Amino acid sequence: GSVLACLDILESHHPKRIIVAGVIGSTQGVKRITSVRPDCIIHCAAIDEKLNSKGYILPGLGDAGDRAYGTKKNG
């Protein structure tokens, strides 16, 4: 969702092309982006297969924000 929100903002500036670069993504996220913006180029260091019910990337990097900011791990 965050990437799509950024793409909406970028699109208002009429770029010739948009390249999304990320460290990690999910199969669902990539499919969602390409379904809305098929011309968008996506580069990810790793793409994990699924998300859990909270939208965290599995097998476990999805809680990286919680770990980085010291918030309680949710399961």
C-alpha cells in the first residue's frame, strides 16, 4: 500500500518511467503493484512468498520495524 501511495504522488508529476527499488518484498505486493502499474519496473533484493494476517512478510522479516523500534513482537 505504501508503494502504491508513493506511485500516485509520483504519477502526478508525469514521469517518463518509475523504478521501485526495495530490499525485500512479497509476491502479493509485487502482483498488486504490477496490476495497477504494469509499466512500473521493480527491483527487490529478495521476494518472500507470503504475508501473515497482519501483512508482515513471512518467513520473518516482516517484523523488522517492530525489532528496529523496540515495539512488542506480535506473535
